[in-house]
Amino acid sequence: MNHHTGKNITFELGKILAQKRLEASLSIELVRNRLMLSEQQLIGLETNNFNSFYNRNLYLKSMGKYAALLNYDGPLIKELQQLIRDEVTSRVEQEINSSLANNERGVVSVRRNYDKYVVLAAVLLALVLVLIGVNELRS
């Protein structure tokens, strides 16, 4: 299989899908309504511009739905599917790493607070012992 970069896959696939849409005499309006996309988003799929999408993953999934609508299952579809899997895996890894980093900061914060409470408890215990010792001296 010829491996393309993500940008090349979507660029090439966008051109193919635009051609397939024109060959099928489907209007942008009809296709965008079926895919529940804005005109800007559909044109973005055909021209490799994902700025009108919420995120890259939505763009890639919409590209797959567009291909399915046009019954296109050429060789780039497998690469698109792999690209989507890679994108999702990357997002999950980022979320896990972010959670671990936040958890580590939380653990450090708890340790720091724990240390403060241990010191405070030691000071209070010392103060109580001093007061007990002073009371015993008075007796």
C-alpha cells in the first residue's frame, strides 16, 4: 500500500469525491443536506480545508461519510480509516497523559499539604506537652 501523509490523503480524496459528486450530478446543496454539513464544510472536504470543522477528527469522519454517500471505496479509504484510528489514538493518549500530569500535580499538592499538617500536629503536640509540663511544675 502506498502510504501518504494525512494531508495528502485528504487532499487526494477530496479531489476524487468532488469529481464523483459532479459525475453523479449531485449538487453541493443536496450532498451537504444528506451529510448534515454546512456548504463551507462540504467545500472544505473537497478542497482539503478543515478550518470550518470543530476539530480534525470531525473533518476526517465527515470525509469518510462523504465517501460512503458516494459509494466510493477506493484505496485511499483504507488509509483514511487508518488516519482516523491514528487520530483517535493520539487524542486518547493526550487525554491520558494530561490526566496523569494533573493527577501527579494533585499528589504533589496533597503531599505538600500533608507535610504542613504533620508539622502543625507536631507543633501542637509540643505545645500541649509544654503546657502539661508547666502545669506539673506548678503543682
